[in-house]
Amino acid sequence: MKRGTLQLLGTILAMTLATTAAWGGEDVAGAKDHPVLTRYPDSFITEYTKNYNATEFQVGARGAPPTVQTVEGDTTTLRYFYESPEKQPSPLQLMRNYQNAVKQIGGTVLYERLPKEGDGGETTLQVTTGGKDVWVKVIPDIFGAPTQSYQLVITEVASMAQVVSANELLQELNKNGFVTLYINFDTGKADLKQDGVAAVKEIATLLKTNPTLKLSVEGHTDNVGDAASNKKLSEARAKSVTTAIVASGIEAARLSAAGFGQDKPVADNRTEEGRAKNRRVELVKKS
């Protein structure tokens, strides 16, 4: 082997050892886990950024060609490195752990590309928590030797929230015949959250002060997921609202519930802002 080659190999080895020593199994300065999802055990942060950014996420059903979803919001990007080859999971094990963690807090898997030779795979996750829509990208890295790393990208989008007074509701109903409410629900769920309870209180006040008024409560979703499931979910959410209104002392005969799923969008489902506007509950004045 030539002397120049030996010198080059020595330089590369020295740089590798220096980098490993710099990491030393410790997080880079200023880095920390995201509050929604923590690290895989026995790993440490080697790269960390946090800023407002537009991030592309893969979305699509298993086996179908994915589409790219661009999401804007507060974005945290982390790269984790494992302490040793013996402690690192397989790429699939890593993906499944994060998928299960998100499902446990009411989230869903929007996309997965299973690992194969030359490709560590990728998964996109989404959950609504803390008043925000949180998008997550997990990308296992299979090119490290002998230990590997993985990237975690988390984008937080503030959810649309709206609680209007009974008088404002009446004005909109008299003017347009309907009023749109952005009541937050956890992904795939129909249970009322705090803003929903506050909205129901105002709706009940509206109905109590206008005893001849009858309303149709209509649920709508974005186009993420399949149409049948979205219709069922929108119906469940509309019924959840009507049940709470009746529990506030309003006669059930003055209310009806319906769900239209993704069939009546009011905004572009290709953007997160548009999908947020489509996830809504409408109160429609009945004659």
C-alpha cells in the first residue's frame, strides 16, 4: 500500500475517532427530546434543530403510491445515534415502536415504507395533542457502521379553535342559515374536548333563549383516510355534540345529527390549512 494511501486512511480513522469521542454518548449542546415523543433507549442526539419550517411528509395507504404532504409549523429535527451495535434495534423495530407510541396517545399511521435491502424505510405519523396537530416522520438509517442512527422530524401545527357566544351564533344563523364551528377532536375520536364543551354550552344557551329554533348538527372531515371511515367518524362527532346539548337540558326533538365525511369540503385538502378548515361541525337552521 502506498504511503499516501496510508496517510489518508490514518486521517479518516483519526477523524472518526475524534467524532466518536466528541459525541461520547452524550447529546449535543442545547439538544433535548421532543415532549410528545422521546428517544429510543440507549441512543443520544447528534444533530438538533428547531425552527418554523415547511416539511414534506409521505402520505398514503399501504401498497399504494404515496403523495407528498407539505406541512408548515414549528419543526424539530433530531438525529439519534445508538451507543453500541448490541443496543440498537432493527429499522422495522424502530418504526413499530414509534407507531405504537403514537397510537397509544390517539394518533394514526399515515404512511409506512417497510425496510428492505439498501433502504431503512420510513413512516409518517399524526396525532392531535395539546391543542395542536403534530406530524412525525421517522427515518431509520442503515448506512452507519457498525452502529446506526435515525432521524425524527416533528412538525406542530396549531389547531383551529373557535368558541363563539350564543349571540354570535344567532347572528350567523339568521344571516346565513348555518354557522361553522371548529371543535377539536383527537384523531379518529369523537369525544368532546374542553373547547367542545365550551361550544356546547353556548349552543345550549342559544337554544334556551330561542325556544322555537331547531338545528341540524352536521359533521365534516378532511380527506385523510378512507371515505367510509370518515363518514362514520363525522356522524359520531355530530352525535357527540347533540348528545351533549341534550344533556344540557335541550329537547332531543329540536336536534338532528348527520355526518358527511369528506364529501363537502370548503377548502383545498391538498394543504394542511385547507384540511383544518374541512374538519368542522356545522349548525344548520331547520325550518
